[in-house]
Amino acid sequence: METADALLIESLSPKNTELANLMVEHDQFERQIEGLKSRRWLSSTEQHELKQLKRRKLRGRDQIEAILMSHRRSA
């Protein structure tokens, strides 16, 4: 994430609960993904879970980006 985006998120999060919640989810997904990726071997269930987490993280990142773009346009 770019520094400008990080600063914008930091300034908007206290006022925008949706953005704040998305950032919390994003961080949780990242920790879960890293936990799975750190294992030497993943079962097929864990591989499926990893794919799902990555998709959910990406979907959340898209929502975060949409909020940031909306704010940039109105600013």
C-alpha cells in the first residue's frame, strides 16, 4: 500500500466505520493467510481455505479502493 493511501485511510477511518471495518478484516485475512502459508504442507481443505481467504481479502481491498477513489473525487 502506498504511503498516500495509508495516510488517507488513517484520516478517514475514524469517520468511516465501513472503511475501518474493512481494514480490520483485511488485516485478519492477511494474518490467516500468512499462518497457512507458513505451513510446510496444506491439506486440500486448507488449500481451499487459503484460496477463499485470498479472494475475500481481494474483495475487501477492492471495496477499500472504491471508498478511497470516492473520497479522492469529492475532495
